[in-house]
Amino acid sequence: MDVEIVAFSRRGGRPYNEDSYGQWNDGHFAACVVADGAGGHGGGDVASTLARNSLLQGFSQAPAVDPQRLGELLRQADDLVREQQASGHALARMRTTAVLLALDLLNDRFVFAHCGDSRLYCFRRGQVAWRSTDHSLVQQLVASGALDDEGARLHPRRNVLLSALGAPAGELEISVSGVLDLADGDLFLLCSDGVWELLPDARLAEIVCSAASPSLALQALEREVVSLAHAEHDNFTAVLVNAQSESNVTRLLPPLA
């Protein structure tokens, strides 16, 4: 299986961008990350960058489509954020969400893991086949039957997280999928809440799956987010991964700095 990866990250109406994203690929395995930091300037952006680098560097040292391994990588990233919090001042309360996708391109398998409300969607044949479940207050309300997905997306407290990397001890929750089969044409969208809170799942699927190419899909997605966003809208970041069995071209994001 070949893979094409495209991305964008914008600061929206905020004075700076606390989102981070990246990828690693050796032709056999590939990994992608989106992280959404919180804690103010000098905090959230630091936390998301630490998490991204830790996850990708850790994966590259022992790449595997292994749920236990992905869980360990997120816990290691949490440890790193906590260590940096000890320096105090602007970093003392920094947090970050993170979502991590790992692909085995030779054996056609994938696994994903996340903490917080940055999401992963897997679109197959134009439909949402898998979606991560947020660690948030409104997701608990959905689970209890008090809200549906649309109500959660519009709820005034939708940004209240129940877990994030760097959260107080005992509050860390990590979710990891099982090992799943990768199919030709699968599209994976990793995104921060600045993307999904504006668009129902069905609309995301329509935008991503109807475009002629991943790059055109992301262009259309960005236009739609911008058209719906208010003046102080959050940072928004998206990474789109297209798995193809017959492509001879692998397009990668720029290497990490």
C-alpha cells in the first residue's frame, strides 16, 4: 500500500497557533500526529510540540502497528510534558490533546490512539467507518443519552476536557483501537477541534470523499471552516492520509524541524 499525506494548520482568529502536527514514514510503516495545546502563549504551543516530537521520535525508534506500543508512546509524551511543567511560569499549566495514527503499509493494517478531543476519522467508501471518541464532558453526556452528536458539537461547554497530556495525576485517559485492516482507498482525517466542531460527521465525509485528490479535499475543507468560523475561532489543523494500493507516488509532509 502506498500513502499520500497532506496537511494544513492555521491560527484562525487567535493571536498564535498552539496546534502541532507531523508525520514519519519509512516505506513500511507510517505515523501521523495532530496535537492541540492549551495553557496560553509559551505553554500550549510548547506542550503540543513536545507531544508531537515525542510521539513521532518514539515511534520511529521501534515502529509497529501495536496498540500497547501506541498507548506507551502517549504515556511517554505525557511524562515529557509533566517534566517540562516543572520549570514553572508559563509552562506550569500547559496541556495538549493528541491523536496518533500508525499504518503498516506492507501488511495493510492500522491502529490509532488519542487523548483529549483531537479526532481521527476513517472514511471508507464515502462513509465514516471509525471515529475516535472524545475525552470530554459533552461526550459523557452523549454516552448517557442526554445529548446526541449534533447537540454535543454545538454545546457551550464542548471544550471542557476530561483528559489531556499534562493533566493532573490520575486524570490521564488514553484510548487505543485494536489492530484494524487497511483497505485500498481508505481516507484518514486527523484534526483538532477547530475543524470538527464546525462540521457534522456527514459533512466532513462529503467534503473529504468527493474531492478528486487529497490536496483538493483539504483545500475544500479549509474553505468551509473559514466560511463558518467566527472572528475569534480557535486554531484549526487537519492531516489527511490516503491509502492507495496502485499509486507509485508517496507524497510526504516536510520533515520536522
